[in-house]
Amino acid sequence: MGLLEKISKEMARVLYWIAGISIVSMMLLTCVDVALRFCVTIYHETHWEFLVPLRPIPGTYELVCYMATVAVAFAMAHTTVEKGHVAVSFVVDLLPKKAQSVIATITNSCGLLFFILLTWRSFLYAGHLKASGEVSLTLQLPFYPFVYGIAISALAVCPVILSDLLKSLTKVFSK
């Protein structure tokens, strides 16, 4: 269980850094795009001259959407490691420890099943997008690498949940 936990935490850490880089890139791209939309003024000899506004970056909206996909998907494993998801547990906290462990086992089992299905279906969908050659409108970027990214990030969540499941099962069957 210790090795599984170490590997899952390391995968989550790498994906988390990629998500962070994606967020910073989104911010920089958006700032540059907005700045390029303003008119440029210069002082020429005795008066100010307004120059034609520079052009915005084509496809900024698409790129920001793609980067947001990377940011959200790649942060999933780290959020799961840190137990950062919203949980309403005030009723469960009132139960005995054994009952809490049983509920955690059921919850982790359902979560693991969900992420296994998400991984499987995302890989299938990415393959379908690759075969069909679907691309974005402006930049003609293919969709499938980003769907593969979602599949990989969902796959990275599975060992994290499996580790939690094994911990809760140990608590259920311990004295």
C-alpha cells in the first residue's frame, strides 16, 4: 500500500505542475491578447498621434479553452490526494468509526468505478475523435490529444482512490 500511495502522489504532483503551467499560460495569453487590442499612441514632434490598434491573437479563445481543460483535468489527482473535493460529512461524523469506515469503503468503491469508467470511455472517445479528424474552428487544432489528457488524468486518480479504498477496507476488517 505504501508503494501505491507513493506512485499515485508522484503522478498527481507532476500533473498538478502541468495544470499550474497551463493556468499561468492562460493568464499570460489573455493579458497579451487584451493588450494587443488597445490603440497605440505616440508623441510625434508637437502632438500625440493615435495609431491603428494592433491585432488580437487569432484563436485565443480556443487556446484558453484547451488550457482550461488541461488545468481542470490535470488537477483532479492532486485534489483527490489532498481530499480537496467538497464533502458533506456532518451526519457521517456522528456515526461510530466502523460505520464511517464502511461508508468510506462504499464511497471509494463508487468513486473508483466512476474513474475507471471515465478513463475507459475517454480513451474510446479520443480514439473516435482521432479517427474522425475533428478539429477546432479557428486554429484547426485536433481535439483528441486533450481528451487523451482527460483520460490520463482520470487514470491517475484511480490509484489514489484505490489507496484510500484499501485504507478504509483495512479499518472495516480490523478489530
